[in-house]
Amino acid sequence: MIFSGTEGVAVIHFDLAPVVPADPSANVSDLLAERVAATPDRALFAVPDAGGWRDVSAAAFESQVIALAKGFVAAGVAPGDKVAFIARTTYDWTLVDFALFYAGAVMVPVYETSSPSQISWILSDSGAVAAIVETAEHESRLGEVRGDLPLIREVWTMHGGGLDALVAQGAGVDDAEVQRRRALANGSDIATLIYTSGSTGRPKGCVLTHSNFVELARNSAKALHEVVETPDASTLLFVTTAHVFARFISLLNVHAGVKTGHQPDTKQLLPALGTFRPSFLLAVPRVFEKVYNSAEQKAEAGGKGKIFRAAAAVAVEHSQREQDGRSIPLGLKLKFTLFDKLVYSKLRDAMGGRVVYAVSGSAPLGPRLGHFFRSLGVVILEGYGLTETTAPATVNLASKSKIGTVGPVLPGVGVRVADDGEIQVRGINVFSEYWRNPEATAEAFDGDWFKTGDIGAFDADGFLTITGRKKEIIVTAGGKNVAPAALEDPIRANPIVGQVVVVGDQKPFISALVTLDSEMLPTWLANNGLPADMSLKDAAANEKVRAEVQSAIDRANTAVSRAESIRKFEILATEWTEASGHLTPKMSIKRNVIVSDFAETIEDIYAVPINTTNVSLP
């Protein structure tokens, strides 16, 4: 821990030296070339095959990469050219990724859910000269704005045989030309251009360099060696690879030799986990919430709801005592052993039976879920980072973990908490600039420290905790500062809650807008003696539903002062989705858009006196 500052203001920061010497000449393609040289026959991927999985060795994968890279060369893609890519999380995504690296090009990933206007902005701002799309539907969306993109020379559709056509086109290109292009980039050159999710405005292009990925992958592999370097390490990716989180993990897996499978359809996730049987998972907190809530509601439907909830309570208490170093009473040990056979083992089997670790990011994971899964034998290693930090800046480690935090600083990374509580990052993972936006770049840095906009604190052991966003802090009419995330995250964990936004800026008290989870709602309704096909409108007004949401709010309120507590709420008869414009592609809420679109509803909340029926009093 280092204390520094100016004008007498103390700033706490941690700088951890790299554990792997930097190589300024290395680029991302070296991660694959080195893996092939070390273990050419190791299974680096597995692809769906007749209800099971077929392994693809490192050498076989590189051969496919080189063949596709030749196609890009033959098609006129020059070193440094930007190529946009719209596709789901599949084996072909990483194949295209490395083929572009081997061809010397720069990928510009686009979320496969992006609208035509979003596609137009990213392709025009990046200067992309070509695009690869997965489906005819993606091609159609791009086609709507193709006239506004004069730089786009080629569009290849994967489902239309586009990749096969490229491979055939490149058959006459020499291997030497691909190797020449593969070696052109050095560490300081741009590796990819990833656009922010746009939760607070128009997306900005983050210039991530080859060194950002290479140095972070090499150092993270050492820090997470128990996870990625163990025999038969494997993972099933279902988080979108267009996002920096899964993109980094996929590159880390290549470096570390982890076998990777893909499942783009989350509705097929559990069957895929059962057949693939990964040793670790990569997921966002919503996935863990869904696993828990689905299990609870299934138990409820089978008349075993009380047993499940008792098992969950035992799991949480057992894990909390272990983490705190407290003794575990005999009675708790016996209950834990019993529930391990009745409940925990079944959930482990549902996840494939081999999962030991899960890496969680993108949003806060509540301590309750962390302790619950830990008792299942699944240690959730929560981490923190942004697109601008190539994903992780901090992460809990197998050997150094504390539930409720986002872990210690990674090797090669520095993190400081400024006097106003803002988290700032520097080091091997920090991006170089916002593409064609020097004003935003200058505003984002204090010297070599990137200003994340997030608020947090270190504990005495160097574990970081995130408490909110600077721009999201609500100041009530009484002058009370309220961080919405502290209230929203625990409420969102309730099975029937889809999303929640806390409001109250310059208002006399805090309130909340709530949407219902249309996937979980029918099961919950049936379990509570209500019609499973009840509409969202009717459910929003139903007293049992309102009482369930009230209970979730009451629990959240226990963690804050009365002045910060939610006093009123409104359940909306609609959902917030990416299509509605209220969520980003990674399912983060667009707070400013929601507050604007539902301004009338918010005003109605405050127009009614505080002593109405939907007051939440902790």
C-alpha cells in the first residue's frame, strides 16, 4: 500500500510489479504461435458434434487461422485495415479474430444485437473497410445503412459460406506472406478497436494495443495459475466475445492452453454444461442469480422450497464462518453434510460436475450468492475492470480471495483511490486513447492514471470494493448522497425482479422504478397460486407480486440508513431491453435514458403523499 497525494490530501494506491518481463516486440498472434510450438496436439477448442464435442488441437486451429488469413490477404485487406465483425459467441468468432491478427488487420467487434444506427456509427467512426457478419439477419441490418458507409468494400456472411469462400480465394497466397504480416505489429500498435457500451452517450472507440492483451494475459495466467494452468482446464464461453471481458479470456485461454467451447444460446446453457463439463466458468452476476433463482423456484414447485431455503441459509453461514476464520458448530457441520447430498451436489451436477472456479465481472455480485456458490464447491472470483482496462484490473485469486470484494490488484497494474473516492488505474492493461477523440482522452486521464468514474475503497488487506459510479450519485433535497448500486443490486437478485433503477435526485426521499422478469415470473406466479400466464400489466398491480417486490426492497433497505432507504416504488408494466433502448448490449441500464423516458412516472411518485400504500419502511 502506498500513500501519496498533493496539498496534504492522502491517496491510497497499490502498484504491483509484473511477474513476467515485458516484451515490447510481441503481438497477440504470438500467443497462438507460442502455444502451437509448445503443445501442438493439445486440444485448444471443442466444437459441437452429434450431441457431443469434437476437439480441435492447437496445430489444427492455427492451420485454419492461416488459411482464413490468406483469404483476407487475397481479398485485399491490408495491414492496419479495420474490419468490422458482427457475430454470436462461437468457435468461428475466435477463428476470425486470430485470422485477422495473422493478416495484420484490426478487428472492430460489433455486438450482434446492435441496431442499424449503432452499426453505422461504429463502422463509420472506425473507418472500417470491410465487414464480416454471421447471419442473413445481420447482413440485412448492415444493408439498411450500407449507403452511409462508402468505405465498406466487402461484406462476408458466415452463414452464406463467406468464410469458406475466403479460404478458397486465399489458396494461392504463400505462407511466407502471412508470416510476414503476422510479425509486423509490435506491442505499441493497435490490436483492436472496441467501442464502449454507450450507457452514458454515444459509444467511444477504445484503442487497445497488442501489449495490453499480451502482457495482461501473460501476467494474469501466473496470477490465476490454479484456474488456467491446471491439467485438463477448460471453459464454456457464453458471454458475448464482442465484449472485452470474454475477448480477453478467450485470448488468455489460448496463451494458457485452456480448452474452450462456445454456447451462444443461453437457453441451452445447462445441457451444454452437462456435456462439456468445464473446470471453470466465465459469467456475469445475472447468470449466477438465474441459476440460484431457477433452482429455488423448481424446488418450490416440487414442494421442497423450505428445504432449499434452509440449505441456502446453511451454505451462506458455513462459507461466512470459513472466510472469517470462525469455528463451525457441530450442528452446522451436520446440516451442511446433509444438504451437500440433498441439494448442493445436484447443482454441481447441473453445471457439469467439474466446475471449481467461476470468474465474474461486468457488475457487482452480492456476498450472499458468493457464499452460496462457495459452499457448492464453486469459488466465484469476482473481478473489476472496464473496456479501457482490457477487462481486469483487479480480481480475486484462488489463493487470495474475499467474497464481497473485487479482489487485489493484478501484476503489472496500479490502482489508486483518489481523495473523492474515484478509482483510477494505470499499467500494462490501460488503453492508449479514445479513437479520433483527443478531448475525451485528455479528460479521461490524470497523468498516466485512467479515471474510471467508479467509486470504491481498499480494505487493509488490499482488496477493492466498488460502491458506485460518480455520475450516478443521487443527492436528495435534504443533501444526502446515495449510491444507487448499493440498493439496486440486492433488489435485482430477487427472482421476479428484472431491473431496478433508484431515483430521487433533488427529491425529498428515495424511490425506485422496478420491472419484472418475464422468464422467472410464470414459475413464481404458479408457485404462489396465481395464473402463470398473467400479463405484466396485471402482475404489476397484483398485491402478492407487490408484496414480493416490497420484501426485496425491505431487505435492501436494511443495509442503508433511513435517509438512503427506498420509501416508495412503482412496478412498470413493461420490460427494459436493449431493443427498447434502456439496456446496453451487456445488459447494463442506461440510467439517463430511463429517467428521461419515465419522467412522468417519477413525477407521479412524488406527487402522491408519502403515507400511501406503497411506502417502504425499513
